[in-house]
Amino acid sequence: MVFEYEALVGHLYVVGGRSISAAPPGALVEVAPRKAARGREADTFFTLVLPSGDSIAPTMFYEQMAQLAAERYFNSSGSVTSGLRDVFHTLNQNLVEHNASGKRAYEANMLCAVLRGADLIVGRIGPAVMLLRHEGHLRTFPEDLTEDEALYTPPLGVQPIPNVRMTQFRVAAGTRFVMGDANIADFDEQKLSDALVTSDVTGTLLAFKDLAKLQLTLTAVEFVLPELPVLESVLVGESTTQFTASGKTKTSTREMPVVAVAPPDGTAPVSIGTIIDVPVVPPEKPKRTPREQKAATEMQRRANRSIGSSALIFSRFLAGINRLIDKFFPPPKEGQRGWLSSPTAAGLVLLVPVGVVMMVIVMWLSGTGQSEFEMCLDETLRRADLARGIPSSERQTVISAWDQTLTQVEGCRELRPADPTLLGIRAEGRSTIDGLSQITRREVYAIDSFGPGTALSQIVIQGSDLYVLATEPQSQVYQVQLTSDGEQRATVGQAIPSMRTDASVNGYPVGQIFDIAYSTDDNLILALDKAGVLVTCSPRFLQCAAQELIGAENWVNPVAIATWSGRLYVLDSGVGEIWRYEQSGDGSYASAPSEYFGGQGRLPGGIAVDFDIEDSGGNVYVLLSEGILRKYNSGQQQELALVGFPVGQEIQSADAMYLDDSPIANVIYLISQQRAAIYEVTRGGTFVATYRPSDENMFALVRAVVAAPGQDMVYAVSGNAILAFKKGG
């Protein structure tokens, strides 16, 4: 798999006021190995482990922690956030066990980040800072570097449940970010911003070197497109496009060539890494962690005990057999040949030891799985008890503890999926987390589904009709009629022949349809393809028409359409513009479009994902991929901010929106596929609810959402299915 972005990676390591021409020992960047867990194949993992506390460990200690973190992440399953939490919990438990053993106690601060597509998911423990500059804006993690409570959290190895903080960013080519120690928080924010807008990564490192006083450790990264040449003064590695195809798998900043770049002012050189895709020999298989060693020892002890008990029972059984033989087959009289001296008896003598060995092996193997499950269950119960004992006032710690417990539950369910104890603990953990995070769980069910390989991307509701757009294997629009209560389908989904790829309407060939909409002014369903061919059909499909929109050749990346007051609006994410088409007297759109924003008022290119328009007033709401909702009127931005979200539920990534224009509702729905959630907010942006399904797999591929006015029903498309749930439960 080719990676969407590659990274230029550089390091700065200042000790005692002098920069050291070497990468910090806890800095590591790795792309996914060839045998990464499912879903991790295109991920890139960044980490920085920093010393903490009074005792500074040997260099190897931080290197091994970084390497173990990468291995643990790529071997884990589930979402990116669950994988990062598993990394933090594992390393913290190892450190806690080490410190409790009476050896010299160590602590560590840690930053981890995972690049998946255009999403950068970041987690941290302890005093550590991340900076990111994207589309001209500087963002920090923690958000307020002057707030000590947010910055100086407990490090790894201090408490049994680590205080994990996580966030998410969107990135693009040219986005630059820095992971570093808490000394960064002492620098002026404007100077931090200036350091991230230098001409290259080298300039960023030099800028931070000028800011550094006695101590500073950081890793700087800039994302670039794989096909672009490298302009840095570094050695150039192979492209991911090449090495993924050739089977080469791992990369590591510790193994990358380092070039000393001499600054113009003659100061000490700064270490600059190269592109992350430099293959190295995979490391040797890591040693078992203390927890794994303890589990293996316990399993061996139980196995030995089982073997010993089995052997004792079997020896008693053989003694009884021996007495029976003496009774029924007494020794022969003198001069006679006994039965036991026959060939048959000799064969039995040889088979008995073999039988004993086979029986012991079978008994041992049959007991091993049981022992493994019991050990896993014991650990689950221990974690659950620990989570229950944390005061509810320590909200984030409670959530982290139950997250760790749920991770353990899923591991045990691989051995016994339907175990009632595990299911009960999972229900308790989810209920606790949902209550603290204000998550509303609903029973989500499918009301219709289409063939395997079908991918639904859009949904429109009009009265008792649903219209859905499938974009894979080719675009096709379907109509589904609902029952009067809206809870089930009344008819099986029917394909609209004129609204599909390769259809021909009025002589116009239909290409890849990217969105659909319903015009209440004309009572028509509309479908628009990438080439500008607009197909319109009456609700009962008695007649369809098509036309080619003027100016479609100027579109870069059209992603959504909407209608209002007889006009057609096309959101072009590629140029950050909304193209507005006026309707002619015959109902067609015969003139060239005008720009809704125009000139300097355009949106940043590439980040708008969806939009909708109010029926009354014509306010335009635009959703950006980084979870920002903007409001415009006549092209002018209006005041709007998403507020009131519970801690940890802030939207960091968004994919689609729906404006419920009914007078009763007056709300907006936002989709975050990464969170597998549908958010409900007021038109003013105030948080109302977070909806998640009881079976979280139902929203794994959620793409679009609508609501039925006055029926308390919400519909969404995910994968090849149309889903439904009641807001009121």
C-alpha cells in the first residue's frame, strides 16, 4: 500500500546549552511492518520518550521503550485511539512493576502520534508538548501551554492507571509538527509560530536551537507528497511507493542517516533526519515483558501440577490393574509357559508406556486453553475492581481505567466470545464511560441493504421516501419507501435507471455521480456527476431529464450539492468555492455560475467536506474536515462556534452534516467516522447529544445522515446498509 504522505524528520537535542549531533534516544518513527495488524497497514507511528523524575535511566532504556511502543501499536487491533491507549497502558504497567520490584525507580514522559491518511491522532502522558501548523494556523497540545494543570500531568510509572490525554488533527502536504519536552511551553507563542513557518525543516530546527537555553529535546516533521523531490540537505531514501511493493517493511529514525548541517552563523550543527522510508533490517524478536513472563510462568506451573496429578492418578490405576492381573492370571505352575510370556502380552507391555504419554499430552493440551482463559479473566476482574475503586470526581482517570478494562475484555473474548462475566463487565464499563462522557447509546438496526461490495455515500429524505447514492462498485441512486411510522421499509430499494454510471439521458452520458439532493421548489430528485451532467427525475420516475452545467471544466473537486430558492449550489472543495447556478424560465440551469464567496473570501482549499442551506434566511453552513462548522450569509462569515461539548467529546474530525430544517427540531447533525459517532448540535453550535450504536461496528463506515421531521427517527448509511434508530431510545 502506498502511503498518502511521507515525512521529512529532523531532531534537535540540546544538553547543557550545546546541541548534540545525534537523535534523542527516545525518538522513533516507523511505517507499518509487512505483518502489521489488520487496519494498520498504511499507518505511520511517531513517538518521543522523555526522561522524568530524579533518576535518569540509561540511553537503552528510552530506546527500548520507543521500540516496544511501535511494536505494541502495530500488533494491536481496533481503532487508532484504542491502539495508542494500549501502548500507554502496557508501558505504564511495565514501569509500575519495575518500580515496585525494589530496583531503581524510573519515570518517563511520552508523546505518540499516528498518521492515518490525512488524520494525525496524538496521545501524551506527562509534561510533553506538541505543536502543529496547518493551513496557516498554529495549534498546540495541550491547547493552553500556560495552564500548568493541563501540562504537568503524572508521567509513566507513577500511578497504576495512566492519565492519557488524546487529540486529533488534520494534515496536508506542507503541514509541519513538532513533538518536544515541556521547555517548549516557556517560549513565546509568536516565536513558536515563526519557527514552524521557515523554508524547511532545517530552518525549524535552527529556530528552536536559537530559542533553547540549557535543555531541549524535540522531533520536527514535515509531511510531503510521495512523488515530490526532497529539497532538504539530507540523504534521500527510497520512496514508500517503491519499498512497499518490494516487500521492505520497517523504518526507524534511529537507523536513518544523520547529516550535520552547519548553520551560517557557525554554531554547532543540528541533526537532520531524512525521509522516514529508509528500510532497515527488522529487529530481533523482543523479550517478554514482566507481565507476559509472569503469565507464562503461571501457565507452566499449572501445567506441571496437572501432569503430576495425572501421573499419580494413573499410577494408582495401573496398581489396580496389576492386582486384577495377579488375580485372574496367576503365575504359571512350574514347567508351564504362562500367558504373559506370549507375543501378545509383550506387545501390550510396549504399548502401555506409549498410552501413558499420549494420555498425559491430551490432558495437558485440553487444560491449557482453560488456564489461559482463567488467567485472562482474573486480570479483567482485577482491572474492573481497580476502575470501580477510583473516585468519580477523577473523571479522566475513571475513563482511562475502564478503557483499559474494556481492552482486556476484548482480548479475553477471543477465547470465549459469549462468556456472561465478560459481557457484564463490558456493559458496566461502557455504561460508566458513556455517563461520564455524555454519550447516548441507541439500538441501531438496518432497514435495507444492498449487494456485497456496495458502498453507500449519500442519503436524502423526502416525505416517506429515502434516496441513497451508492458510489461503489459504480454510482447508482436507489429509492426506498418507508412505512407510515418510518421504522421499517415498505418496499425493497429500487434502482433509478437514469441515475447510474454509463446511463444515457437526453443524449448525455452519465459519469461518476458524487451527490444527490431534492428540490422542494421543483419536486425533483437531482443527481450530479463529476463532469457536470445533472440528471433530474420526478418522484415516481415517470420522466427524467439531463443537462450539462456550464463551467464544470473549472471544478477541481466537487463534493456536495444543495438547492435553495430555485438555485443549484455546488461545493468545490478543491478551490474552496461554492458555485451558484441560477434557474432559467424553463427550469434548466443554462447560464454560467457565479461565485458565492469570490476572491479573498474563499475557504481554504481541500478541507470543506459538506454544506447545507437554511430554507428561511438562506444561511449557508459549511463543514470542514477538522471538525469546524462555519456559517455564512451572502458570502459573509457569521459568528458560530461549536461549544458545550463534554471533555473528550470535542469534534476533531468530521465527514458529513445534515441541517434539520423542521420548526420542531432546528438542529444540525454532524458525522465523525473516526469516532463512529453522530453528533447533534443546535444551529448556534451548542452540544445536544452524541449518538453511538450499542454495536459500534454499525457506524464503522458511516458516511451520511438525515432525520425524519416529527417522527423522532434518524437514518444513516454505513457500508452497504441503510441504518435507523430512534432518538428517544
